Amino acid sequence: MNYYEYTFTYAATFEPDIINAVLSAVLGGAGFESFMETAEGLQGYIPEKEHDAERLEAALASFPLEDVAVCFTKRYIEATDWNEEWEKNYFRPIEIGTECVVHASFHQVKAGYTYDITIHPKMAFGTGNHETTYLMLLEMLRSDVSDKAVLDMGCGTAILAILAAMKGASPVVAIDIDEWAYNNALENKCLNHTGDIQVIRGGAEQLPAAETFDFVFANINRNILLNDIRHYAPCMKPGATLFMSGFYTEDIPAIQEECSKNGLTCLSSSEKNRWVTVKAEKTI
């Protein structure tokens, strides 16, 4: 399949990761199926058959963040072996000691890991931050989720949901608003023989229809978390644990304040290259 590659750059005071998250959601509605973060902004990929300049213009005109100037260039890309491109240039296995490895089907990894997760990354795995993925995987490995209800909110490739299922969690629910992520989560749960995971497309509005959980994992970004903590708390059982990531160390006070407003107590945090995971507990 042939693609157009768009390179988006910004002039703004917002953190780039916030703009990237919002822009990818907007572009997803215009036919873009995958994205990759760059040092300057975001690269987006749209199949040739889906490309529509007027639809793209309308999508950018609807961009909800004020005072953000978005510029772009584009180039035509003929069909290529995307797995080979990823193997050469982008996705590398994520290893946590000998406990867990996350890798693509084309990677050769040594045997002996307790949890071996295979992901079909397609073109868009790079939209995730490896620091936050690593931190959240580490928290999952430290948690006793056996026979516990687990929610993977903003699941992306569903790595956390898959690991939870491998550790004996039940039920496991994975939710993401992005169509690509939803489809990729369905594919990855089959690759790992964790078919009992329930994958839902949508945002926090899906939570009232779901059951309550013992653990909630939300690796998204600061603004979405600050808006959605109020939705997470009602679906958590008394004493349930919430892990959040996708933000920086300086964002912790704002996260703590919002948790406190919603009956959640922040217990601890961990950090990797300024990216943070916060652990909170439902106290009321």
C-alpha cells in the first residue's frame, strides 16, 4: 500500500507531547492511520486511497488548542516492508530484567523471560513513550493482579492488558479512543493468546458501562488524566489502586490535587528521564 507521509511542526507554548496527542486524535478522524513522534513534532501516515486535502484542511481548522500554529510538509511513499523499516530504525525490544520482554514478531529474543509479550507494531508504535511504558510495566510486575479486575485505560497496543492477563488477572478490560489502537489491541491480544481481554473503543465515557476494578492503569498524558481522574474514581473498588503515567515530574502536584478532590490518595511515584508514574489508592 502506498502512503503520504506528513511532517507536522508547531509554534506554541504547550508541551510537544500534549500537542502530539491532540493532533493525532484530530488527524485520525481525517484518515491518518499511524503516527510517530519526532524531535520537532509529529509524523503522520495516511494511505493514498484515504488522502483528501480538503478533509485534512477541515481537520486542522478544528484543532482545539488555541495559539498553536501547525505547519506541515508531505511526501509520497511507495509500498515498502514496514516491518523491515521498524526493525532497522525504530522499535527495539523492551526488557525488564529477566521478568518481562516486549518485542515484535520479527525480533529474535533469548528464552527465559517469565513474561514474553509479542507485539505487531505496524508503523505507529513510536507514539508511545518508552520511559512511561517501562515504568508502567514495572508497576504491573510489582503488583499482585491475580484474580483481580484490571482496567488498561488508553491501552494503545494493549501491552499492560496483555501482561495483566498473563499474570492471572480477570476480568481485564482495555479501552482506547483511537481506532488504530483499538484494532491493534485486538490483534495483539490474539498474538499472545490472551483472548479473554475485553477491548473497547472509546474514552472515559465508556467507564460507567463497565464494572468496577481493583487496578486501573492509565498511561495517557497530563491533560487527559486531569480531566478523567473524576471518571476513574467511581469505577474503582474501595482500596483499589490507580497507576498513572504520561507526564513529567513537575506535573505531580496537579495530579495529586485532582486525586485528592476525587477520594484518591497519592502514595508514591517513580521517575525515568523526567517521565513519572504516580500510584494512588481509593480511600473513600
